[in-house]
Amino acid sequence: MYDAFKERAIGVGAEVHRFATKGEATDFILAFLQKEEIADIPGSCAVWAESPFLDGVGKTALQQIAGIGFEVNRTLAAEARVGISQMDWALADTGSLVQDQSAVEKRLVSSLPAIHLALVPTANILEGKKALFERLNPRTSSYIAFITGPSRTADIERVLTIGVHGPQRLIIVFVDELGGGIS
Amino acid sequence: MKKDFKASITRAVNDANLTGALGKFSEAYKVNRAKAFEGIDFEALRTTVAEIKSAAACDLDALAETFKKNAEAQGAKVYRTSDPQQVKEYILTVARERGVKNVVKSKSMATEEIHLNRDLLESGISVAETDLGEWIIQLAGHTPSHMVMPGIHMTKEEVAELFSKEVDERLESDIPRLVKVARDELRGKFLAADMGITGANIAVAETGSIVLVTNEGNARLVSTLPRIHIAVVGLEKLVEEFSSVTPILEALPRSATAQLLTSYVSIISGPTPNDDGTMKELHIILMDNKRTEMARDPKFKQALQCIRCGSCLNVCPIFRLVGGHVFGSVYTGGIGTILTAWFDELKKSDEIQGLCIQCGNCKEVCPGKLDIPGMIMEIRRRLVEEKGQPLVQKAIFSVVNNRRLFHTMLRAASVAGKPFTSGQFIRHLPLFLSDLTENRSLPAIAAEPFRDVVKKIKQPKCEEKVAFYAGCLIDFAYPEMGVALVKLLNKAGIEVVFPQAQTCCGAPALYNGAYEAAANNAIENIKALLEEEVTQVVSACPTCTVALNHEFGATLETQGRTEWLAKAKELAEKTVDFSTLVKRLVDQRRLSFKDGEALGAITYHDSCHLKRALKVFEEPRELLQTLGYQMTEMFECDTCCGMGGSYSMKLPEISAPILKNKLANIEKTGAPVVAMDCPGCVMQIRGGLDQRGSSIKVRHSVELLAERLD
């Protein structure tokens, strides 16, 4: 299912990575942020929304790194270059990510920054919408979001252009160690 | 048709930007759509979607109440109204009471339908459309020209011009740069807005959820950043169960833009907290505006199965030439014609309904299983019923209803037409085939109609007898096609009977909404054709075949002439198109052809009625290949040739460019012969190639087959 997902997601312009442990994933993220020259200045920072991934990773250590913030509001998210969040599910048939985004922070970090880095537990890849809908409960999840690749438009002369109102890049990082199920 | 409507058509077809962008898109769409549906049983999927939506349309009132109850339980405020004015008043009241100054909107056809922006602006509230296409047309002061791609009629240069004014900076027409400008410019508006207005693609009664489907990410921001979110939802968006969302999400993006899924889908079930800790205000307005009335009409209830994907526009050979603006309304294309007739009024559709050539492309791809051409026919019928036929048309069909007079006039035309004959073509065909010769030569009326020729053919006496229904074109313009058919069937041991009382199949009247005249034709033909002791009735004109085996019954029913229904059914069951019959005879080894000879390349044009109403497209190809021709398929082989009966006379400005595309596609194959199974298509395509001085031969399959009998 991972391979099927990866093919679909790359097909719609996402970047896909996979790591066995949270440690390896953290190393990747830090290297990535460094490459993107994340710094403590508006326009260059990163915002990280509350996610299970952070349990035991050592938020305090991460907080020492210049440019990463765990406080999320519209101003900070709009000024961030990178938004990081953990998505609940991935759908193999369309290359989509799905998350209960009732908490506004989860929406802000995945919609306002230029780059959205999405962490996903590898075990939570589902076949498609049918399997997903059996697990969704709209009565308790007021805002369920599907994200499939970066933001796109073809509204000018039908020319596909990436990054209109949402992120221009979507980096998907699967972490095997995160296990399955939804916390 | 009014002059300004004609003028708007001429303007559109001569707008190279528009036809270029639309043409390119529709050509690519077909290929991409097919790819997007790979591995999916489209028929099964659309049956599911149609069932879900149809069930909802049966029960709109109850579903709306259930939705209201459940959405309110989730914390939303739900307002139901049938009146567009009240929708606007509700929004303005909320805006006034909460001191709203700035509104951001994501794409919503429902708000376009009621012209909401105008009222907001008049109340001193600033409104920004945030879908890129919508923003572009908002800046330009245009209406949407396409349901999914509202700004498809504009070039990048025009967009650069508009944006330059908006940001007060000279911008180049570089598309990624223009998109970046829109992102930066609208970002400020998103963050400053105190109200967000969206539509909804689906509304789920069971859970009180609304579903938003977008690519740009604007609906996410519109429903997240402002403290108030108002969703304006047409009642037809309601479905009963949450699980119904899945099939619609499977079908909608694939049909709309050939995507497996759009970049973003949001399912909102009640308000969520804002980032300052307050709770968002979520208002959902369920708007009726004639929808329940539509649901009560047995002919139009199916229109509520529409999921607003726009695929009917994308495959329409007319739409890709004229774009949306000639429709003069918010909703465009085939579905737009139907919605305009309802949401505005029937007579608003008087002119635009005439744009439909009845090719049936849209019906094939519609994920909601709407019979758009059928509903447009019903609009025509009601228009004629309401205001009568135009006088000239009425005169013509009264002639067509009088077989003796009609045939006498056609015979007279063969004489009258002679002075104008150049080779096989004349410049001005009399009677109802008026004066269109600019792009196409018309055939002469034959010196001797088939009904006379047939009497002279010596046929073997056979046990099996088949009746031949010629139709006007074979009878009076192309009798040689009839001769070929008789030759073929005789060879297979079948005697051909030609009932002399047969007359026009009524299609010309029917496609002009003159159902009464069409019903009279139906009855005359039923009488004539059932009188004979025959096993089958064969026709070599697909339009006639469809009339005989699909339409007679339905037409008679609309006129209350139910005493003829059983006979119509009997005739329908006996009727067969020529290719199907001949293929069967070949398979039964009752018919064979000279073999061994390579006859070279041939290309085949699928006639609309044969391909899409009768679903026959393999048989003629297989037969031609059996003869020794090598099939070289043309691009868009099953796209209409632009004939459409009297359509080509009424709207030559559209028919001509459609024909031009068809001819170009034929020429590109390099084949010296193009075959088809419809005398109407032969008339259109042969006339077009003649006008160009082309050497490509245009043949009805029946002639090619008869030539190669061994």
C-alpha cells in the first residue's frame, strides 16, 4: 500500500519519504529545515502543530533550534515558511492525506505556509475512501480535511500552476514507528 | 432567433482566444477523463450516484428538515428559504449585526445564481472572490463562462492587464508570476475578512455536514480564517447518508477536471473554534429557488441528480466553439439551458435551447445520468406548446404532415433545382433546406426518387421479406443508397418490400419541438410499415432508425395518442439499422464478399444517433475491414459533423466550424475514403469536402458493401 500511495502522491506533485523511527524522521526534518534556511525571522520560520509524533521526541530540545515554534495562530502561521503537522490517514488509491482538523492550529499550519510537511504513521495507510469513511465520525470531527498534493490551479489558460492559496510544496514523511490507530 | 443572440454567437466563434482555449481543453479532457476513470466501473458508479441523488430529490423537504436538525445539533444555524431575496437579506442582516466589513468568498454557483455580490457591495461591504478564476472575472466584471473554469475565456495577457491595474504595477503575462500576485494580493484579504461565504458540493442530512471540494485551497481559508462562515447551499446538494459522500467524491473530480481527487476536500459538521479561542459562527442557508418545484416535474426531476461537474460542457461540440457567455446566464451549456429555464423562466431558454444539436455526447459522460438532450427536447416541446411554432416552421411541418403534397413538392424540387446543379451539387436547395451553401454544397434532389426506382428493380421472390424504410434523404436525394441496400439483401436471400405510404420519420418536427406534427408522421409510418408481412424493418438512416425504434412511442404519449402505443412498440421491436442486420447476415454466412483484395486505407465517421442512441459502432468497422479496407481512425471519430438536420440551416455559424474540424480530422488520416452510415452525415461531409475541392470520397457503408458482393 505504501508503494501505491507513493506513486499516486508523487503523481500529484507531493514528495514522499519513509523512515523506520521517529529519530530518523526527526533528523530528516531538521536537515530539511536547515536546507530551507529556517530562521527566527518572519517569512523564514517553521510552525509545528501539536502532534502525537512529538511525544517523547523532546520538544524542548527542538525548541532550542532557531526558527521552530510550537505556538500556532494565524499570524505565526501566515509568517511561517514551513508548517508541520501529523495527518491521521493516508489513502493509497488517490495519494491523499486525511486529518481531523477540528483544531484550528492543524488547519493553519497546513494551509498558510509555503511548505507543508506532513507526518503520517505508516500503518495508517488505507486503501481508499470506503475504508476511511468507516472510520470517520463527523459528529465528533467537525472539520475533516483531505489533502492531495500541493495547492493547484489551472484557471489561467488551463496551465497547471502549483501553489495558489495553499502550500506550494507538500512533503510527506511516513514514520513506521508511529504505529497504527488514531490517538 | 434574435439578431443580438446571433451576433453573440458570431462574436464567440470568431474569438480565437476563447475557441482556442476551450478547444484545446476539450480535446485534452477526453483523454484525461478516460485515464482518470481507469479501473473504475463508470456505469456502476454513475448508477450509484444517480440513485443517491434521485432518492434525495424524491424527499427534499424531509431531507432538508433532517439536515437542519442534525446541523443545529452540531452547533450550526440553518436557515431554509425558497426565495433568493431572503437568502440575501439573511446574509446582509448577519453582516450588519456583526459589523462585517470584508467578505471573502470561495466559488459558489448558488451565490452567482442570486447575484449576491451586487447586494453586498451595495450595502457597503467589500467582497473578494478568492477562486482565481472567479477573482479574475470579478475584476473584469464578467459572468462565469464555464461552471468549473469560470475564466477560461480570458488570456494571460488580459489577466496581466487586470492584475496590473489592481496592484498598480506593470505585470508581465507570465502565468506562475500572475498566480503569485493573486496569492499575495488575496492573502491579505483572507486575513482581514470577518465573514467567509462558501457554497457546498454535498450536504449530508444524516450528519448535518457540508462538503467542499477545491484545488486552490481557498475554501479552507474562507472557512477557517473569518469568524463567521456562511454556506449557501442549493437544496439539490442534499444527500441522505454520510456514506453517500464517497461515490460522489469518486465521480466529481474525475468528471470535472479529470483528477482522481482535488487537492482539498473539507467535510464541515458544525462550527469549530477560531484561533483566538472564540467559537466560529456557522450559518448554513438551504436555498430552494424552484428546486422542489423541479423535483415535482416528472421530466425534470432528474436534473437534480446533477453534481455540477461541468463534464457536459467539456464534451459538447457546441460549447467548445461558443463558450459560456452566449448562454447569457450564470449556468451555461446543456445543463445551464435546463437550469435557466427553471431558475429564471422557460422563455429565457427560448434561444439557447436551440444551441443543442442533440448529438448525445453529454449523456454518455454525465456522472448523474442526466438525459440533458432529452430534457432540452422537452423544453422545446413546452415552448412550442406555450407560444406555438414560428409561422414558417408551422407551414413547413404542415406540408411534411401531408405526404402527397410533401412528396409532390420534393419531386418538383428535382426539376426546379436543375438549373442550379453543378455536378452532383446544387447551390440552392428549395423548400426547407434553405440557403446554406457557404461552407458546404448541398445535393440535388434526385431526378427519380427511390420510391419510383424500387418498382423497376427485379427482385428474386424470397421466403423472407424485410421492409425498407428509406427516409427522405435516401428516398429523394440518395436513391443509390437504397438500390445498394436492396442488392445486398437480395443476395442474402431476402426480398425487400417498400411500403409506398411511408413518409418523413418526423425527426425534423420533433427536434424543433413540434411534437404534434411528429406524432402525425409517426402514425402514418406505423400504419404503412406494419401493413406488410415482414420479419423486420430496416433503415440505413440512423436518425430514422432511432425515430422508429425509440421515439415514436414517447412522441405519441406526449400527445395523448395512447391507442397507438402498442403498434409503436411492435414497430420498434421490428426495426433494425442496416449495419447490424448486414453484420448478422455475414455472421450467419448468408452474405459474403469478394476476398483477397487490399482496398487501401479508409476512415470511419460515427454518426451521433448510430453511436450513442443505437450503440452501433463496431459492426460497420468490422464489415468494412472484411471487405479488405484498412481502418485508419480519425481523431474524434464520434464527434458530430455539425449537420443535425435543420440545425445546420438555423445555426450555420456554429455548424460550419464543427464541420471544418471534422473535415480536418478526416484529411489528417490521409485515407482516400471516408465511410459513414448516415445519409445526413454524407450530405454534410460530402458537401464540405466538395466545397474544398477535396478528392476524398464520402461513402455510405451500404454502397461500399454492395460494390464488393461476390
